[in-house]
Amino acid sequence: MTKHIVKSFNLDHTKVTAPFIRLADEIISPKGDIIVKLDLRFTQPNKEFMDMPAMHTMEHLLATYLRDGGKYKIIDFSPMGCQTGFYLTLFGPVDLAEFKDYFKACLKLVAEAQTIPGTQEKECGNYKSHSLANAKKFALNFLNADAEILK
Ligand SMILES: [Zn+2]
């Protein structure tokens, strides 16, 4: 059995500057589908962290907006345990410059959001842990910093 090295552990987290959009992985399925995993980094690793309510709200909003925009077939959007960003898995190929424009349009919707989807007790596993104000703050930070693209 071959060992699989988690590729993000090979990223030198001391040598990157957040925010950024990074191609974390690209896999071709046996049937030829291209599956792309993106690292969407909001805060500087080991320096600044998103609070959990902000991350949780951002997760609910972007999970909705990234799919609603319809440009990509989204497989999964999930928060990083280190609280510095999110992973987005989708069907490729993905032009990262085009994706960046799409992602920024989604973040503008976060910045303008009035409500958070899926916050009823039956819809969410921690429905009281949300902060729309803080999610907006991190969305604006990303938008104002003009994120770098890393391949
Ligand atoms: Zn939730």
C-alpha cells in the first residue's frame, strides 16, 4: 500500500502571504474527470485566525453563493481546522484568474448579506454559533487585499 502525503503539509506556511487562492490539488479520476481542490486563505497562518462564529457563517453563506452562481460544479466547501481559510473542491478545469473574479463576486454577496441561510436548529449542528458581522469583516479584508494566486 502506498502512503499518501497530505499535500497541504508540504506547503511552507511561513512563506505565504494571505489572503491567497492556491491550487492545493488536482486529481484525474479513472473516468477522466478533473477534480480540483483550492485553498482559499483568508488570514495569515499562525498569525491571525478567523473566529468560529465568523467561519461558520462564512461557510453557510459561501456554500450557498458558490453554488448559486452556477459557473462551477461544486463538490465540497469546508472550513480549515486551523481557522485561517477554507477548502473548495470542484470539477475542473479551473482557470484560477477567472475563479478569483467569481470568488470575489461571491464575497461581495457575503459583504451585503442580510440573513444567514440554514440557521434553524433542524438545519445546522451549532445554529447559535454565527456572526454575520464578523463574516462580513473577513469578506471585506479579502476583497480589499487583492489576493494572490499561487499554483
Ligand atoms: Zn452550520
